Amino acid sequence: MSDIIVLKCGGSTIDELSDQFFANIRSLKQSGLKPIIVHGGGPAIKQMLGKLQIESEFVNGLRKTTEPVMDVVEMVLTGTVNNALIRKLNEAGIQSVGLSGSDYQLLTAKPKDFEQYGYVGEITDVNAEFLTQLLENGIVPVIAPIAIGVDNTTRYNINADTAAGAIAKAMSAKQLIFVTDVPGIMKKNKLIESVTEQEITKLISTGTIYGGMLPKVQAAIESLSEDLQEAMIVDGKHSEITPDAKLVGTVIKKSVEVVQ
Ligand SMILES: Nc1ncnc2c1ncn2[C@@H]1O[C@H](COP(=O)(O)OP(=O)(O)O)[C@@H](O)[C@H]1O
Ligand SMILES: CC(=O)N[C@@H](CCC(=O)OP(=O)(O)O)C(=O)O
């Protein structure tokens, strides 16, 4: 089993992550784990689009991405958000490198459905070899969820949860943690501590899971494999992601198949 742990830091919580959060990443590294950070930045994108008076809308939880929206998404994610995270990691003494998924064909994508979503991509490939090289050199990759088309020119906007799930799968990670602004999946104000794919389908159909939680659970389910038996959703402000911590949040597991 690999020592790779993928942490997805949601834009909802990035600005509020404590110094302790970054110190904890250092202790993950010191314990021999190899963290990869994938970040979002939805609120920062929204703010910049507002300033520039560029319209955008969400379709099924994904930002419909026109060319001007793509310019802003790329600028905010690879510029503002990625650099801010790298500075925090550097301050905590963690060697890290900020990357756009379009660097070195880290994430390759094709259009999801151009008519419906514009430049929203569906990941077709992850450059696992390049990420492995970074990890082997003790470097923490910090990845903005932008992908490049096979034409090496077209940029795609990828939901950060989806990107984190695809990276965790391609790297055979042993842990995938979505760090967000809620304690996990909530139902009637109570935390659901553990959930299976089957139960998730139900929670979506009853409207308990909606909006920004949708890509998280979908990415979690798609990433589960022999290597990655479960994914976790935790609150960024109150979670201590340390090597031996028993995390509080929602664990997402594969449905157990009942043999008749
Ligand atoms: N059942 C649920 N439990 C908790 N949060 C939910 C649920 N369904 C939808 N959400 C929404 O999902 C949000 C988290 O997703 P999002 O805002 O995209 O965060 P991030 O930027 O961390 O990806 C929560 O703030 C909440 O509004
Ligand atoms: C296609 C799509 O929706 N892309 C997202 C990318 C950022 C993201 O996912 O940020 P959070 O993790 O903070 O939600 C967007 O444009 O907002």
C-alpha cells in the first residue's frame, strides 16, 4: 500500500486554515506519509468575477465556464489561491511546489459537455509519473484544478473535488480527505459518521445532499478502490489531521455486496 495521502482543501475553508493545520501537514510528512494537496477556490473566483462584472452560473454543481470565466478561474486558482497556500506551507517549513494541472500535462481533460458546461473538463489522464518524482524528492505538490486538452492548448476548469478524486485514484493513494467548512455530511443537523454509495444515492434523491456536497461524494465514490477503501469529509477549522488522529467527520465507504 502506498504512503500517499491526498488532501483536498476547499475554497470554503482555505482562508481559515490555522497554523496548526499546516504544522500537522509537516508531521504527516515526518511520519513518512506523502501528502498531495489539491485546492479549490470557489468563493475567491466568485469574488473576482463579481469585481470584473462577469456573469457565471452553476449547472448541476459545476460552474458553466465561458472563455472570460476561464480566464478568471485560471488567474484566481493558479495565481492567488495557489500562491497563498504555498506561502503558508513554506512558513510551516514544508517544501512544496505550486502547480496548475495544465503544467507538464499533470491533468489532461476533454470537454464534459461543451453545450451544457462550456470549458468544464472531464479528466482523461493524470501524470502520475511526474507527481511520483516530486513525492520521491520530499516535495509536496499543491495542485490547482485546471487541466489541459490533448491539443495542448485548450484549458479546462475542473471541480477541485473531482480533480482530487482522480489524482487519488491515479496515485493509488491510501487516504483521500476532503477538508471543507462543515463537519461532514449532515442530515437534520446531525453528522452522518459513515455512509455507503447506496446510502449516498438515497441522500441525493431526497435532497439531503446538494450543491457543493455533490461533487465531493461523487468524487469519493469514483475514487474508491482496493488501495483506497474509504474517503473522508472533515471540517477544516476543527480537524487535527495528524498521523495517528482518529478524524471526526463522514467516512464514505463502498457498499457491501450481499451474496445471496
Ligand atoms: N448534507 C449536507 N451536509 C453538509 N453540507 C452540505 C450538505 N449538502 C450540501 N452541503 C453544502 O456543501 C457545502 C460544502 O461544499 P462547498 O461549498 O463546495 O465547499 P468546498 O469549497 O469546501 O468544496 C456546505 O457548506 C453546504 O452548504
Ligand atoms: C467546474 C467547477 O465548478 N470548477 C470550480 C473550481 C474551483 C472549486 O472547485 O473550488 P471549491 O473546491 O472551493 O468548490 C469553480 O469554478 O468554482
